[in-house]
Amino acid sequence: MGRKFFAEGNFTSALNENEKVLSLAGRDTPIDEALFTIGLIHAHFDNLAKDYGKSLTSLRKLINDYPGSPLAQQAKVIVGLIQDSDKLNRRVEKLNHTIKVLQKADTAGETKRTEQVKTAEQAKMAEQAKAITVLTQENEKLSNTIERLNTIIDELKKVDIDVDQKKREKAK
């Protein structure tokens, strides 16, 4: 049922079903699959209640407790992507802050000055404008990288669903 709910985008029900699997865990239950699915649910871009911290916790538990699981390698990839995405988001935030500081400095510099001071200030402002342009471009590149990483995560999720379906078909 958890797989079905997940495929339908019903993340709350999917999460509840997978948490039931964990609570009823015995030797024959698919604990690794439940941990993996919980990690995907918490990281899914359509999940309004997404929580990357909980996703990382679940995926790391899978990696540490079930290193032989076929899902462990996929979990490692997703953990790496989430961490890379977080680093990029922090870098984007720093760049946005720097842009705001430069823009404030750019607009605050116009007061009555002598021609020499004005010329020096204009040169400084031109330099800042160049810096803003460079930072804006870098910000855009980082945003594009984040989008590509999210696309890769989505593709990995689709592969996982296909693997699960093949497992079920093979089991029949």
C-alpha cells in the first residue's frame, strides 16, 4: 500500500504505511525498502511537508544498518545529492546577501562631492556593478545546478519504482 500511495503522490498515507512496516519489523519485513521509501517521501519535491533532515536520517539508517541492501547504493547517491543541494542553496543565499549589500552600497553613494570624488565613486560603482553581474550569473548557474540535481533525484525515484515493480513481477 505504501508503494501505491507513494506512486499516487499521497505522501502522508505512504509515510504512514512505511512507518507501520518499521513498527512491525521482523526478520522477513522489507525494512530497507521502508527506510528508503520514507527517505524519498521526505525529500520529494511535490511533498509540501518535505523535510530533508528526516530524509537524510532515514537514508543514513538504511546505509548503516543494511549496507548489503540493493537500495543502499541508491540511498548513498540521494544523500550525496541532498548534501550537494544544501551546499548550493547556502552558497546562493550568501551570493544573494552579497548582491543586496552591493546594491545598497551602489544606491547610497550619491551625495554632493567634488568632481574627483565623484569620478572615483563612479569607478567604484562600475566595479560593483560588474561584481553584481558576475554574482548574479553565478547565482543563476547554481540555481540551474540545483534544478539538475532535483531532476536526477526524480529520475532515481522513478528507477526505484521500476525496480520495485520488477521485483514484484519476479516474485509472482
